[in-house]
Amino acid sequence: MIYENFRAELVCEAVEGFEILMPEGRVSYTEQVYDHDFGPAFWDEFFASVKPLIDGLKQEGSSSEKPSSLFSYFLAMSRSHNLVFLLCREENLVPDVFSILSMKTASKAVLTCVLKLIENLLILDIELQNANNNVRKVILPNLEVLVYSLHDLFHSHHQRK
């Protein structure tokens, strides 16, 4: 019953344009619920409703003081063996997130969140230890953007010192 109520609440949020009204504890709760199968229809609705927010993620990442609640969901997905593949659902999602590292205006909190997402992906890759895991489907097509963005981040950090 709690799961169904949460699922209905989350679908309503997604369908209503994902108004970011998420209490702080919901992300960790969501991670516990992620083991349940929401089904493809739910994720279709979710991604369709947050598409404009995903399209603006790069801009938001360069100008926000802290990561958005939507980004917190993507961070949670990066920790889940069952949901990491969803990060590939929108073609520009992962490269846009990685490219935030190269933005000089990105806040420390946002940069830390992006680095944590990358760390989560690498940890999952180690845990899965096979060539056909979903993590590699997220990382490998975006490896060039990741390397360039990390290079920019380190180069920019070095210049500030």
C-alpha cells in the first residue's frame, strides 16, 4: 500500500511537470523503492514530463547554487543496478551532466554532485564486473565528453591556485 501510494504520488509529480516539491528524505526513500519494477509506462511518463527540465539541466548546472531535485533522482539512478540504464534514455542527459564539470560558473555543490554521479557509475561498473553491463552503456559512449570535462575542471582548478 505504501509503495502504491508512493508510486501514484511520483507519477502525479511526473505528469504534472515534475514540480520540484520533493522533501529531502524522499530521494533516499526512492532509492529503497527502486528495487520495485515501476514498468516502462511509468518511465515513459516520467521522462516525457521532465524532458524540458533535462534539456535545461546544463544551463541549470552552470547557474544554480545547489543541484536540483531532478538531478538528485539521476544521482540515485546512478547508484542503482536496476535503473542505471535509464540515464541513457535521453540522448543528451549524460553528456550534459558530464559537461557541467567544464563550466567555470558551476557551484562547488553542483560539481560535487556531478563527481559523485561519476563515482557511483564507476563503483557500479566494478561491482558488476562484466563487459555487457548497463553502466558501460552509460559511460563508454560519453567517455570523450567525460575526459574533456575532467581535463577542463582540473586545468581550471590548477589555474585558480
